[in-house]
Amino acid sequence: MNKNLFMVLAFLMMGIFAVTAVFVGCGDDDDDDDDDDDVVDDDADDDDVDDDVNDDVDDDVDDDVDDDVDDDIADDAIAGVVVDFKERTILAGATVEAIDDATGASFDPAITGDSNAEGYVLLEGIPAGKGAVGLKVTKGGYVDTIQYHFPTGVSDTEILAVSSATQTLLAGILLLPVQAGKGFASGGVYWVNEAGEEEYIGCAEVTADPNTINDGIHYFQYMALMDTFVPTLDRDIATSGDPQDGEGTNPDTSYFLGANADPGAYTITATAGDNNDLTATSVIPMVFADSIVITTVLFQFEDYPTNPTATWCTSK
């Protein structure tokens, strides 16, 4: 029996049933129901008065009479909703801190806020000229979860938080421990098309500089038993620099997971294309001990007018 499958069956027997791995910087809902209970950032705002979650924070114009949140915030502020990355539910009572986007360090004084019952948090007083910040989420039962490169002056930020149970599950599927004093570097590889929408890129190879992600970078595959995508050893690239069909990022997800990284700064590079010679990078200013960083590597339309997925790439 494939050892990944064995681990999944073991987790199912223990009563752990699903991992919705959403290593992305945004989480647009597509359900757009008239009375959503779970919407954080619908593709279309339905603006209903009976929503349990206010989904109007991403309006370009503050014209909704039932908004609880002002869509217009100052340039020295950032606001958004904290979301459990696996369950896709809002997370109240989480502490969110704005950190320096170049170093990962706290500001002096620290800029923090707690998410309210709707998961909403507003951080103000970001030093002038920063333009972008990192956001760190802390809460009991959760790994310190960090995302960088959020522009300031924006009110519709989706802020992800990864539970300790989810981190352990993801590592366990790969037969890996969660090592104390190390961090996880994870994310997705996307092509930003002409309309500004992010599309998955398949069979891309993801590398880290320095090469101190001790248990390597792994990719995701659909697991029918769990009806979701999970990290797998099966898509590991056998020969670095020469990914084959069925290796590297999955064209149906393009997520990756780097396990047990030494604390420090990293440059994450994705290479894609028929000859694996198209590149894009993302800088992680700091992976902290006992944390998980979620990043995105973006191939922009201006540089790549077509999706860089190799023509021979499949999700097998």
C-alpha cells in the first residue's frame, strides 16, 4: 500500500476527515447565496441584511447602508477578516499584528488588534512610507501564521490562520514530524492573467535560497478518500531542474509545502514552462521558529502573456 494512502487511512480511523489546503493569499467564495452564513469574500457581494458575516468590506465605494465596516480607511491602516485556513470559517478572538514587511520585526510600539465576533480587525498607525506590511496571527491552538506583502490602506484583506492540528496533520501525511524551533514555508504558484485573476501553474519546481528547508518542499495531489488536495511525496521532483509530467506543482492546485525550515529569510523561486526556464520569485523576509509562512509566487501577465504551465503537464 502506498505509504501516503496508509497515513490517510490512519487519520480517517482516528476521526480526522478533511484537509482543505488553501495556501493562497486570498480566499474568494463562489457560493454567493442570498443568506450566506459562511461568506468572507464573495466574488459578488450579495449585501443581505440577514448575513451572519458582513461581506461588504471589499466594496470599492462605501455605499451599503447595512455595512458594519467603513470601506474607506487611511493609508496608515489595514483591515480585514481572520479566517481559519482549513475550515474556511471566520476566527474571532485572534490577535493580529502588523510587522515590518522587509524584516518581519515588530514595530515600536507594536501595532496589534483582536478580531471581533465577525473576524474583523483594524490596525492603525502604520509608519508613514511603508506601503506594505506583514501580518502575524496568534491564537491559542494555532500556529503563529504569517503572510507578507499586504498593501496598506486596504479594508478587505483576508488574513489566514493555521491551527496546530492542521499543521500536524499535513506533516503527518508526509510522515514528517513538526520540529520544535523550525518553521514551515508554504504557498502557491500562480499566473496573473490579463484580467488580474490568478490561475494555477502546473509542473513548476519550487526551490528555496538558502536551501535550509530541512525536510524539503513537497506538492499536492487530489485524494479521493478525503475529497480534497493533500501534500504528497508522489509529486516530488526526481531530478532537480528537470521536472517531468506528474512532478512539481499540480495544475489543479499549484500548492507547495516546505517543512521544518531553519529560521531566517528566504527567496522562493518557481520555475515553469516546457523547458523549465521561466522564473518568478517571492521573498520571505523572515521565517520564525514555530511558525508557518504562507506566500504566493506570481508570474505576471506583463512578463508572461500565457500561462507558463508546460504543455505536457498533467495532474496524474
